[in-house]
Amino acid sequence: MKGLDPVVSTAWLASRLGEPDLVVLDASWYLPTSGRDAAAEYRQRHIPGAVFFDLDLASDARSPWPHMFPDNDEFARYLGSLGVGPSSRVVTYEGSGTLLSAARAWWMLRAVGHQAVSVLDGGVTTWCAEGRPVRQGVEHRTPTTFRAALRAGEIVTRDEVRDLLATGRAQVVDMRAAERFNGTAPEPRPGIPSGHIPGSLNLPHTGLLAPDGTLLRNEALRRRLADAGVDPERPVVASCGSGTSACALLLALETLGTTGHRLYDGSWTEWAGSGMPVEPRV
């Protein structure tokens, strides 16, 4: 099936709402310390026709690490329960205004070969700022059948990250806030120290955005990457706290037309939680 642009505008989506093959997913998710409830916010306000994509339900519940990619069949059943089929055009969005989680849902679909998926630029924040309609309550789509098979090479393991850094064959880019990366602010998950993977670069996911919450345009995006020491023409492994905001970088690189970049799914929680080297050493 023909793909969609990685990012679509609110005007693009507004002109297509209600088309039968279009599935809109509210993929909002928030850090445990945020005090926000994504599902409750969806019930209070969502784009008409949108169904709620629960990142926790779309993750491997058996893993000790949060948000690890689920079993193919489990992921396929979950998507099918939301009405996502093989011929669906999918648009994901979120309510954070910071590109925290919608790109994760986008990447998950792309990772199993579903090309017709985009992220709504600016999310529901921009949608509402423009005075576009919203609904309350919970919406459902007719369940369907989806088949998922995670493509080889989409995910990098902890040991692969270590080896890639040792050989210089990839750039590991951590999308957490600078204070967490530098070890000066605590992690939101108990028992996990702050700091970073030795040799990794830092580019907070919020740095990919313009002041209005939309993704930086290409020239400004390239400058932001360069300022962080990231070369989009070289292989990138994206990381964060739990493999969620890291996907914002993969989305941004896709908009620049560069390919072959991958995700460290376990990210900092797995790395630091499994006794790997940490900087700064305290």
C-alpha cells in the first residue's frame, strides 16, 4: 500500500475526517511523574472519530522494561481491535504538545511494514488552537484483522548499542531532557539513576519543535541536529527513557529523507537498570 508523508497538517486531516479507510489514533502518553491521565484526557477531548491507542496495552507486559515492542500476534490483535486494517490510512496524534508519544505509535506501525501512517503536526493542541471540532466520550471502530511482523533490524539491543559505540559505526542519540542526561535531575522511574550511555549524544525531543509545537522545517531541523553533533547522513540509534520520545528523532530523520536509522527499544531504563556503564559516575 502507498505510504503517507511522515507528518501531515491539521488542514490535511480536517479535509479527510470521516473517510472510511482513515483511522485516527489518539496516542497520548505521559511520564509517570506528570500527574496526567492520557485516557481521561481523551474522554474529555479528542478529534472526532479518533480512538485511543494505549501505549501500555501496545507493549510487552512480560518484559521487566517499560514499553518494549510486543509479540507480533499481540500487536496485530490490538491494532485490529482499534479498527486498523491492512488498507487503513492511519494518523496518530497526542496531547502533550511536545511530540512525546505520537511518533512511537507511528514508528510501531512502520516497524511492522505499514507505510500508510503519519503523525499530526502539532497534535490536538494545534487542532484546538485553530478552533477545530472536538468530541467527548469514547469512540470505537469496527474490529478488523491486522497482521504484524516486526522487520529485521528495526530494533537495536543493549549489546548492539555497546558494540556500535565501541566501533563508531553509529551515533547513539538520547532524547531525554538535558538534566536527566547530565545526571543533575532524577529519573521518573524508581531505582533508575540519571546520567547517560557513555559516548552517546543528547538532543532533547522538545528541541525538534518550533515554538508553536510543530516539527521544525527541514533547514532549521538540520541546524538543530548539527548543533547536537548529529549527522543525519550517518546511522543513528535513537534512545530515551523507555523508547517512546526517541521515536520523535526517527520521525524527524524520515522527514529529511534519510533512512536506515534504528531504535534502542530498552533505552535508558534497560541500560541503567541492568548495570551497564553510566556517565557521569557518581
